[in-house]
Amino acid sequence: MLVRNQSGLQGKGMGILQPGEKVLIVAADEADQMVIEAIKRALEERKITPYFKYTYEMRGVTKEQAAADRQRRLGGQDIKEAGIYQATAWITGQFPNPSQPAAWLKQKDPQTFAALFPGRSAETVLTRTGQKPKGEGADTDTGQTSSGAGDYRARFAVGDAIKDFLTKHPDVRGVFWGKGGSTGLRRQLYPLQDKFLGTFIQDNVYDL
């Protein structure tokens, strides 16, 4: 059903793809391999050629490096509670200095703060330094595992790698990428923004 739906979250669905076409799909580092394989097989049954890439590949780091970075930032988060972490991403991705709203929330509502920043992620966000806003698309949106410290390379590495891939493979129709914030994701792909087909959130059994 997923590969036949023509509409998706903040964009098109995979159902828009036609037999014979090729597509790039960028999955989050923690994507379930079994789910990815099932989607790949379903697309191939429709005579579509999918290129699956993980965000750590696009950033040029190893899976182990990405996992260590993610654990440092998000240690303690439970994927079964993924919905509430949209608020976490809003705090860490949209404020120039996320430690300030995080400290305010901890003082005003310790219980909510603990839910949004479990385990080691609490210490990480409270000690974050200020960053210059670089546009939209927080870590959770892009699927990146960078610290979000503000430098261009860390924040836009995935978007740049996607543009490079699409430029080298002009026969690929476009890309499904990210968890949300499609306006920011499109901007990261400029001048190839029309190649952004939609987000890709169905990379685990909880969202499938």
C-alpha cells in the first residue's frame, strides 16, 4: 500500500513513480533494515529502481560514528515515543541557543522536560552553545545526526550530498527524504528543489 499511495506527509507518495523510473530514498541512520528491504522489494515489483542511502553515508561518516553521535545527543529516547520528540526537535532545531528554552522548560515543567530530553540528552541540550540560524530542517527532520552546532557543513551535508547524487544521476526522478519540515528540505536542494518528491518516515515498524 505504501508504494502505491500518491500522497504522503508534506509531499508526494511513492505511488507517483512509474514503471521504469529510478528514485533515491534517504533513510534515517536508525532505520529498520527489514522495513527498508520490504519497501525495496515492493518498488521493484512495480518495476521501479530504488537507490537506498542512509544519512550517515551521505554525510561521509561510518554507521558507528553516527550511532555514537546520536547516543550523545539523544541518549535515552525511545522510538515508541517518537511523536513527542517533534517538540524536542523544535527546541533543538529552531532556537539559536536551545539551552535557554530547555532550561526554562526544566524550571517550569520538569516532568515534560524529562519526557522530551531523557537520559544523556538532557545534559547535552542544557550545555549547548548558541548557533547561528541556518534555515529550516532540524536534525529529526533531515534524519541527520550532527550536533547542530551551526556550521554549514554539518547542517547541510545531507542536502549537498543528495544534490551531488542527483547531478551525477540525471535519470533519477527525485528523492524521498526527511521526517518533516519539507520547506527547509526543499531549500537545501536548491537549485534542484523540484527533485524533492516527499518525506520518508516509514523506515521503522512503528511508522509503517
